[in-house]
Amino acid sequence: MFERIRAKWREARGPVLRREFCDAVLRLNGLDRKVTIRASVVLAKAYRDLEATHGTLTDISNDGKRRLSKELLKQAKKSFTFDMGSGYGLAMLSIYLESQTVPGKDSEFVRDVLNKMVNDVLSFESPV
């Protein structure tokens, strides 16, 4: 019974993740370009750090991804006030991790777009 409730809750989380992601992208697009660049750099660095510490994301269990996602979101909230770009970068990585643990087309959309963003940023060698 509880397993079914948990599965339904996970499915319902997909549309929420998509709204959070789209909201973050819209807000980032309205900010200064320096903030957007900073968000991209932090996203790439945090992603690299995550893989250096925990290995490839495919090797991390869903429970582990959810825990890491929550930790990243806490860090994002702390840093947002003083460094918006850092806050957005960490929040995006948090959403990316959680989207990998949630079924459905909404989480798949978030996962695909953020996967492309992460790969694009990682392929760009920034002097920053």
C-alpha cells in the first residue's frame, strides 16, 4: 500500500519539477548575462565535483540522488542571497538530480533539457 502511495507521489512530482525548472529558466533569462554565465559555470563545476566525489550519476541510487538533490538545494538557498548565479546553478543541478528519480514525461523533459545544458556547459572550456 505505502509503496503505491510513494509511486503516485513520485509521478506527481514530475509536473512540479517542470514548473520549477521553467520558472528558473525564465527568471535567469531576465537577469544580467553575468548571472547567467555564473549559473552555467557553477552548474558545470558542481556537476564535475559531484562525479569526482560519487562517480558517474548512473552509479548513484535514486535514494542517493534524492539526498544529494536536497543537499544541493540547501546550498543553493544559502548562496542565492549573495551570489544569484551560484544559487541558480546549484538549484538547476538539484532539479537535474531529482528529475532522474521521477517517472513521467514532465521529468523526462526536464532531464533531457538539463542533460543537454550540462553537456553543453561541460564541453565549453571557460577561462573563468
